[in-house]
Amino acid sequence: MTNERPNILWVSFEDCSPRFGCYGDPVARTPYLDRLASEGGLWTKAFTTAPVCAPSRSSVITGMHPVTLGTHHMRTNCGPHHGGKGIPRYEAVVPHYVRCFPEYLRAAGYFCTNRNKTDYQFIPPITTWDLPGGHWRDRPDPDQPFFSVFNLDETHEIAGWEGSFFGDNDIDLDSIEVPPYFPDTPKVRQSLAQVYTAIEHCDRLLGNLLGELEEDGLADSTAVFVWTDHGPLPRGKRWPYDSGIHSPLIVRWPGVIEPGTISDELVSTMDLGPTVLSICGVEVPRNLQGRPFLGSDAHGGRDYVFISRDRYDEMYDTVRASRDQRFKYIRHYDPARPYMMWNSFRNSHPIMQEMWRLYAAGELEGPPARAMADKRPAEELYDTEADPHEVENLAGDPAYREVLDRHRAALEQWQLEVGDLGMVPEDVMVAQMWPGGVQPVTDAPKFIVVGGDHHGTEASPEGGTFTGPVVLQMQCSTQGASIGYTLEDDPLPDAPADLDEQFSAALGHNPQAGDPPRRLLYHQPLRLPVGKTRIRAFAHRIGYQRSPESVATFIVESDD
């Protein structure tokens, strides 16, 4: 395989800690993941930017921190005030210079697909993907390089709930190591066993995808990535402990990554997009906060990764964390709150129910009791090498004062650099994004003909007849908008009127039948052929409503 324009297969295991055989887990039965790691590289210190899906995924698709984007509250279409007189359901309006990074790949000639989940805190523009629910096999030209994403959601948090997904399993409950911050009860062990069973199932799905690559003769020309958005369990998901942010990261890149490579470099899942751009030969925009860990621009490992926790469903909480190769620092902005504030979804988890049962009975002690404490320390500091479960807080130990001061300074400097929007009340932030609680609308694109006797001084909103050769420009006056177009006559379907329906579609769980024709990404002037061309175009800035369609017919006559 050459190092130029590889195909990319991205496989995300949703809500999944690295409980894989290749990571040394003795219970895991993951032959396809283990083989993939043996044929490529495995990263031991990859971490997410947030310990919950939508903020984390917004970071992955943009290469930016959630607290920079305004995507840090989980979710933007639900919460304690939504539906009342407070904060409306909203899409995050990200900075105007931010794009979903597959647009850069599409502009460079890649065929981009995503099956099926997005969950970015905003409806991704149709320009993000060639086919939102597609497969690399759908590309019109079999020689076109592709970037294909597959989201395996069976490892979601609810895989550990009673009666979900796979029911009974044959995992030996006595073989499971129960983390010290959980009570060791049969119900807890059964829930952990279901997590292992879900991972086994997704391992087989990964095996199917790898088999399809082999069938298509593409295994040697495709770089395969496996990653996750965060961990699945209480005190992990929604928390910046390693159990919530430690991501498995495996990359097989034939001919480039030496088989069996193990890297201890510190990387962020925010680096995934820039890494793909780098290895595909696409220049990485300098405004991205993610940095490549492979390719010619590889950063060689970060000094720190930073993590944010904000509103999750009903509960507001502001927590920030930093992690280096060894130490984890956590800052609680409201330490008078209990760790486990009410969260209806989380409380459905059998491990959480078991902890509440034992807490009410006064039967918790040790780390499980501390996890249910009615207040928190203002700061936490952990030596993750000596204490991988992060249960011995060193913040008050004078022997670690230098480490504590270093992380305090690094965290505060990072917050200044990224413009941490978690320091702004959500209602104030949303009022800036959606003035008066109304979603802004993207302006419709304009058509401009240049060439022959036409100098591009005026728009041609309805088209017209022109003497060639001519090129067509499109432009939208909404700052930050992307433009998509089709040369077909089928109009775009009306966007759903209800934002909840839009978010449901964006999550990918209920894809609607009758998807519109493939929308091309406008990124350079189009050379119009001699004859008749009918163009339908729209524009879409992230967080705004999509524009109305602009439709025009152009007739180009030969200058002979």
C-alpha cells in the first residue's frame, strides 16, 4: 500500500471502554479486534474530550473542543427548562469557521459515508456526507478513495441494563474484576457480563466489515480505525475519570504502521479528524484544536488532554479535568453538590440502582460510599499508574503539591485559550446563538456566471442563456455556510418542522425513506457544458436552518 490517498474505514464502538483482549483484559473474547491490533497499532492513552456522547461526538466531527463550540451541554434538544419558558430546544451555532471535517475530504475527491449515528448537538449539513447512510460500495467510481464511518451502537450504556440487547450470556461471573468503586454483588457482575457480551457482538460486526474489505480487494489500501466516544458505566460515563474517557484506539494502516506497534503517546479523540486529513494528504486547517497523531504532521504525543463536564439532561454541573501521561486533575466548580445528582436515565442502570439500594440501607463503605457522598472535594488528583481506578485523592498531599500546581496552571491556560463557554450560563449562550429563541436561517445561495461577455458583476438568480465557455460561481452571504447542489430535478424534501424530529433523524436511529439524491459539495467554480443545465442549490450554516433552494436553468451556446 502506498502512503498516498488511502481509503479510510472508521468504526466506532459506542460507549465502550477498552475491555478487549488486546488491551490485556482476561475476560474479553474479541478475536477480530485482537487481530486488527496485531496487524497494526494500539494506543494505550487515548482519551475523549467529554465523558458523554453528543459533546464528545461534536468534538470528533469538528476537531474542536465542545466548550469552544457551545456543544458541551447534553443534549441541546432536552433539559430542565426545555418546553417551558426557559431555554428552548436548540442546535448549537458553532463558530463560523468550523466545518464538519468530511467536507475537506469531499473537496479533495473522497467519497464520504456515515452509517448511521451523528449526534453532534446540531443537524449536520447534507454537504457533510455523500451518502448519510451509505457504504463504500455505494461510490459511483470504484477507484474513488473513500472515508466510510460505521457506528456500532450495541455497546451503548443500555447494553448493561437488564433484558437489553442480548439477554442471557455465558460469561463466567466469577472471572469478572469488579472495579473497587462498585459494590461486588451478583447484580453488578451480571451487568458487567452483559457489557462484555455486547462487545463480543460488535467484535463480530467489525469482523464482517473487515471481511467485506477483503472481498473487495481493499484491505491493503485501507486504513482502519477503531475508537469510542466514552465509557459505558456509572462513575465512568458522564465523569472525567479514566473509566469515562479512556478510549480504545486501534489503527491498521498496511505498509505504514508496523504490525504489533504499541504507542503510549497521549492523544485525544479530537485528533481523529485531523489525523485522517493528514494521512489523506489534505492540509489540516490551523484553527483546528485537534492535531494529527499519524502522517507527516503527527504531533508526537500531547502533554495534556482536557475534559469537560456540564449539563447532562436534568442536572447542571461544571467540572473540568486535565490528564498527562500519569496524573489526573479534576476541578469541581460546585463542590457542595453530591456526586450523584438526580439523572433519570442514569438511574435506570442496574449498577446505579444497586448503589442507591445499598446507600439507602446504609450498607456502602469505602470507594462505593465515597462515590455517593453528599459533597465533593474542590479538587481531585490521582496517580493513574499507582491507582488506575482513581480512588485515592492526592490533592491534599504536600508531596504532590508541584503536580497539583502544574495541572492547575495548565487547566486555566487551556480554558483561556479555548474560550471555555461553560463559564457562560446556558441561557445567555443560547440567546446569542438563537436571538429571541428563534433559529436563524441561512441565506439562499446566489448564482454568478463568469466568462464570455459576463464578468461576474451581477447574479443570475434564474439562469439564462450565455455564450461559452463560462463558469458558474455560487455564494452565500451567511458567514460560515456550506453550499450543496444537484444537477438533478428532484427538489430537496421539506425539512421537518419539529426540532425533535430533526434530532431524531440526525441520530440515525430512524432514517427516513426516500432520501434525496446525492448532494454535491460546492467548493470551486463549475465549468458549465454546452447545452442546458438545471441546478438546484441550498446553503446551510451549522446551527442555522437550511436555506430555501435556489433553482436556475443555464443554457450555454457554443462560441463557434
